[in-house]
Amino acid sequence: MAKQRVVVGMSGGVDSSVAALLLREQGFDVVGLFMKNWEDDDDDQYCNARRDLIDAVSVADRIGIDIEAVNFSAEYKQRVFNEFLHEYRAGRTPNPDVLCNAEIKFRAFLDHALGMGADRIATGHYAQIRELDGLHQLLKAEDGTKDQSYFLYRLNQMQLAKTLFPLGRLYKHEVRAIARRAGLPNHDKKDSTGICFIGERPFREFLNRYLPASPGDIVTLDGKTVGRHMGLMFYTIGQRQGLGIGGRRSGDGEPWYVTAKDLSSNHLIVVQGHDHPALLCGRLTAINPSWVGGMPPHCHWVYGAKTRYRQKDAPCTVTRVGETRCEVEFAAPQWAVTPGQSVVLYESRVCLGGGIIE
């Protein structure tokens, strides 16, 4: 009987490298695929695909598998980056990693892999897939500190049926130990941070290349001007650092936080104090909902929700759900709910799906 062929997305990092190693040890016919998703200014210290490709090739050679490279930068710019810029123009704070997973890693990559004769694909994501009564469920990873199901909530049944997550039951320290024992050259490579195409470069400098900055006033809820902002796109709800206005000299000196953006007046609206009521949100509307199982959740059942990555699940109910939007009400108000980010619903460890916070 022929071995199942699995094409593994290899980024040059330790997670995807160990995913490929484990599948090879389990007897699969493993092929590595390195995806180049960004070409602009890929020649500096922040985002060097060439260096990552060398690491991926070195790992493939070490574990004895073939690897090839594919360029998805055109698809990335069209499907992910253009939407990223559109959201910032609209005053929202997008999460491009969610769109990248749905459009590139589990669509463009999956299509390419199937064209290579793959039975399945695999990645180094920390998440799990379980088949129950013919339905593929997306589960949280065993390692709660690394769980990435939040970024994967837009995956559908076809995509999950064709995907393996070999690291889902492992903790990060176990992954590094496996890489070290196997002699993988990147076993101690630093984890990548930040948005995949931005890396760790200065965010304002990067965004300024694509969107014109429009400075304006920083104002309080009652309209008092307390400072100047560099451009609304550089700020997000709940932001404290980088405002340049300090505490109120005549008051208790509590720090300022961004609570809203007014595009019509180009005002950045701030309040003082972490627990200011304007920073709390008891309910939200989400657009473009996507449900892993194909069916929306039940209204008025209690679920858990994340409105940002690494947040603890907040008890909530879905009060209304339709094809284009859904409404979520929290048992307790949530802090700094941000338009453009995703709200993701869970039933215990099962990720049900979610939508973009409006």
C-alpha cells in the first residue's frame, strides 16, 4: 500500500521543522514546501526570506525529505495585503494573520500541494483536529500558551479534512527538545514575532510607505485637546504607549488610553484610567461570520469568546446570527474591544468560528 503523501509548509522555523520530522517518523511520504509570501524590501534585517529558505532546506536535508519553494507573493498582495490596507484606511485594526491562514496557507498552499499529488497538508500550527460523527472539529492546542486556533477559525470542513497539525498535543519546550535531539540546525532559532510580512520592523515606518499619514488632535470625551497624533492608523483601541501626553498634571496622574477614532474629524479620542467605562464593551456586532462546522451556533447558549489572541475565554451568548453578521453579548463587559479584530467563539475546547468585530 502506497504511503500517504503529506506536503508540509516549512517556514524555516523550529515548529514547522518538527512537524515535518514527526510525520516522516510516522511513515508518511513527506515533502517540504517553502512559501515566499512577501517580496517588497525583502533585503534587510527585518524580513529575509532567503535566510529562512536556507534554514528550511538545511532541515529538509537533515531529516531526508525533498523540499521546493513556491512564490505566493502575488496572491498574498491581492488577497491579504490589499485588505489589510483597506481596513487601516477605514480606521480599523485588522488581523492579517487570520486572512493569511484562510487565503494563503490553507487555500493557495493547499491547492498547490494537491497539484503535487498530496493527500494532505501539514503545518506547525499549535491546534488540533478531531473527527466526530463525520464532522471535522477544530480544537485548541494542548499547550494553552501557544494555542493558535484563534487565527484558524475561518477554516472550513474541506480544509480541515485535508490538514494535519502534528504539534497539537505537544508543548513548546517538547518541540524544541525534539528538534535538539534530532540535531536540527534551527533547534534554538528565535520564534518569529509580529505580522508575517512586517516582521519586527518599525510599524509606523512600514505603514507610511503605503498609506499617507494624517496627523490630528488627541481629544478627551468632552472635546478638550490634550495632544497631537501622528495619524489614526498608527493607534488601536486600548493603546497606552506612544501617545506622548502623560498623565493629567492637576489630577491623579492616571495614564491615558485610546478609546475611539473619529475619522470625520480626524480625532483620536482618549480617556484616563485603565478601568474607564468607555473602554468596556458589553456587546458587539461581528460581520462576515465563518463557522467551522458550516452551521452557526445556537442563540442564547453560553459560549466562550476571545476578542483578541491570548485573551481568556469570556462567557457570552449569541443573541442574533445571520449570514452576514452576528451579535454577541458578554456576561461581563470586555476591555478594549477593537473593530477590525476577530471575535472567536468556543464551546469548551472546540473552536466554532467567529467574525470581524464591526
